[in-house]
Amino acid sequence: MRILYHLPLSPYARKVRLVMGEKRLPFELKIERVWEQRPEYLDRNPAGTVPMLQEDTGLCIPDSWVICEYLEEAYPDTPLLGRTLAERVEVRRLVVWFDEKFGHEVSRNLLTEKVYKRISGTGNPDGAALRAGYANIRTHLAYIDWLAETRRWLAGNQLSLADFAAAAHLSCLDFLDDVDWSRAPAAKDWYARVKSRPCFRSVLQDRISGFTPPAHYADLDF
């Protein structure tokens, strides 16, 4: 059985879980507390990050982008990177947008400060980082709302890796009730469609001790 090493509120690990679920690939989840820096894990993934996919052959693939590219090449029956060159460019552009720009400006400021500092015992939340995260999410949510209003899916007419990258970040923040969906009705409708897909079910079951998600978090009708 292939193994995906992850953390429950890692948007990068969630993105990979959604892709594997959409491709109907069975896998086992193992939590990797990266702050412990286990030598056995570092031997296989010197970066010490999650996610890391270990195939049943023993092949270890680190980094969510590398994993998703690998999955597209190894299991192409459910394509998620687009069909034409132009579609692939737009999907990749948005994946980079969400994983790098959104990740740096929003997810890192909110998830790291509110969750990972607490569970890893590495300090108290930084108020300036939290304020920046809350300010930045409004701008990003407006952009997602525009994409959802003008396109069937975020990158175009087909469900793609861009949708899963965005939904992975938003689902982690939604767990903390940090997404003001009233500001972005089109984004809310798009997210409801994404999270109602079967691949999202295990993600919505994630729980972390000391945190209680809002009632709508796992509501597929939302």
C-alpha cells in the first residue's frame, strides 16, 4: 500500500490527498510531526517537509508539486493539468498562485501562527502575522470570487489541480472559521461543489485536539 505522510491542516498535503482521491488511488495516511525531525524520515526526505508519498515499490516522492506531477504522469486516466497547452499553462499558473502567493500571504500567517506554533510548542502567535493574514485573505477571496463568477471551474471549463490547490488552502482556513464566505458568494458556490466531491470526504473528517471547526465545515450542502 502506498503511504502519504501528512499533517491534517497542511494545505499542501490536502491537495495531494484530493488528487489521489479524484484519481481513485488507494493510500494510507501517516501523520509526520515534522518539527520532531525524525532521522528515519529525513533519510527519505532530507527537506523534512510534508507531504511525502511513498509508493508500494519503495519510491519516495517529496513536495506536493513534484507528487502531483508524478501522479499525472504515472496515473493519467483522470487528467487534472488540462488538455491543451494553454489550459496547462493556466492550471499551473493558478497552482503556483495558491501554493506560493496565497500560501505565503495567508496560509502561513494564519495556520502557522494559530495552529502549528501551538501543537509544536514553538511559541505564541505573532499578532502582526495574524493581522497580515486576515487582511490578505480578503484580497485573495475577491480574486477567487471573480474566477468562480467568470469560469465554470477556476482554471476554465474543466475541474483541475487549480481547484484542488485553492480548495486545500481554503478548507484548512475554513476549519478555523477564518473564511468570510458572505464576501464571496460565487467562491462559496464553487467551494460547495468542490467539497461535495467524494475525494473531499476524508479531508472533512480531519480533527485536531484543541480545535473545533464550525458547523458548516463538513456540511456538503454548504
